[in-house]
Amino acid sequence: MLLLSQYLKHHKTEDTLAELIDTLMLACKEVAIQLREGELAGVLGSTDNTNVQGETQKKMDVIANDLLKKFLLDNPLVAGLASEEEDLPVAGNPDGKFLVIFDPLDGSSNIDINVSVGTIFSILELPEGASGADESAYLQNGRKQLAAGYVLYGQSAVLALTTGQGVNFFTLAHTGDFILTRENVQVPTQTKEFAINMSNHRFWEDSMRTYIGDLLEGSEGPRGKNYNMRWIASMVAEVHRVLTRGGIFTYPWDQRDPGKPGKLRLMYEGNPMSMLIEQAGGIASTCYINILDLEPKEIHQRVSVALGSADEVNTLLEYHNDHSGVAAQLNS
Ligand code: AHM
Ligand code: MG
């Protein structure tokens, strides 16, 4: 039995980074407790507020955001934070060394129906001379992430973490400790499982429609095998499935709203999940370019995402070889 703190020590994680991860986990444990109580704690349902993304905030979106903010800003290592639920980055200790970017509760449309949600986080170093209040300090390429991960609040609470040395799962025990339960997670290279919101079919690019159409044809079609489909509407749960047993998950560019090239956000969802997937031997792409190669332009930037089993994602990319489309321009 190896505790998260022991694991980080054994793997020579820098002390300050280990301390920051510990702080994040203290906040996530509080979120897990609130979620477990659910209706009993009066935390279900929506608020009257709309966030910067134009989405109605759930009560738990606000509670999770406040908890993460409180714990992180109390830690002098934190120079600043950026959250999917905050309009602007929040400054921490001017002498701090880390920036923390997070989606406090991903998949929050699932809260009221008791289906899995999660907290996604990404840790960056504060660039020299920069301030945690400046958006530009956070706009770093995804390969600069020092660590990334999520806590999935499912039947059990599971932390998936990478510090750039592979991916490991830690399960929250009744003692309050995160315990190493799966080491060196590897995404199988092949799969027969895909995840996409099929109701957006009419808004996709032709290349995505052709790819999904070929999957649906099963063993009689060009792919020569039968596929199964999943859609949980919670990226954390989808990525956890992909890390655990393989698969492809995509939320592609669509033409519903020209202001939103993809539903997911690069800094809060795309980058951390891509680092995890790549560290586990999978691929994460916009369908045109590796997500970790994107140069972020703004903190709430949206991105199209296709990630998972390497062979399957590579096949999807072959359907997108023509770079002349609108999505290709927006995603490069
Ligand atoms: P959120 O961060 O506001 O919860 O939105 C992100 C979620 C992802 O978890 C999930 O993959 C997707 O949005 C679900 O979208 P849809 O409502 O189209 O099913
Ligand atoms: Mg989200």
C-alpha cells in the first residue's frame, strides 16, 4: 500500500510540487464529501448565475470552485489560479512559484442525476517576471505543464495523475488517504469503442461524419469490425474509461456557433487531459494538430478534441488529411 505522498517522494517529485498536489487533494476530498451527501447537504440544483462560458452554474460548480480557490490561495506556493468558473485569473502570493488551472467540476450536467463528475487540473510554473494576475502568464504551451490530472467522483473517488513520468491512479480510502491502485497506466493501442455526442451529427465536418459513418457500418464496412458507443457527457468519466480500457473520445469542431470552435476548453480540459493521454501512450489531437502543440491565445479558448487509443486516433486523423476546411484553420 503506497500513499500518494509516499509515491511522490519515491519518484523524487520536487517537494514544492508534491506539497501543491497535496493541497489540491485536500480541496478535492472536500468536494467528494459534499457530493457524497448530495441532496442531504442541499448541494444539488442550479444557481441563478451564468458563468463566463455562458452556462448556468450548478450549486456544486460554485461550491467546488470556492473550495479549490480557498485551499489554493492559502498555500503560499500558489502565484495565481485560473478557473473555468472565473472570468479572470486570480492572483495568489506574488512570491509563489506555481500557477494552477482547473475545471472545478467537469460534467456538471450530471450532478443532479447522480452520475460521475470530476475536477480537472493543470500545474504550470510562473514565468519569470510575470504576475499571477496576468492572463498572459497562463497562456503556455501544454508541453510546459509540470503536472496534470483529475479526480473522478464516481463509485469511488479516483485521482489520475501525471508529473511527466507516466500515469498512475490513486483511490481515496475511508482514512482520507489517496492510495496507489494502478501504476503505469497504458491506453491499449486498438479499440472497438467510441464516444461522441451523436446528436451533433448534422453540425460536424464531412470528414467526421464519414469516419463515424464507417464505424457504424461495423464488420460489413471499411473498418471490418463492430464498434460499441458510450456517451456519459462527463469528459472526466470518458477519459477515465479510455485510460482504463482504451477507446476514442471526441468532442469535435462543429458549426453550431462560430464563436465556439469545439465545446471543450483548451486550458481547463484539453491540455491536462492530453498530457495524461500522451503519458499513457495514447494520442490527443484537434483532428489536425496535436493538442499539446497548440499555442494558447486566451484563457477560456475552446478547442476540438479527439483522444484515446493510438491506432484509432491515427485512423481518424487520416480522414482529416485535407486541411482546407474551416475547422482545420481554427484548430491549427
Ligand atoms: P462542463 O465543463 O461545463 O461540464 O462541460 C464539459 C462537458 C464535458 O464533460 C462533456 O464531454 C461535454 O461537456 C458534454 O457535452 P454535451 O452536453 O454536448 O453532452
Ligand atoms: Mg468542463
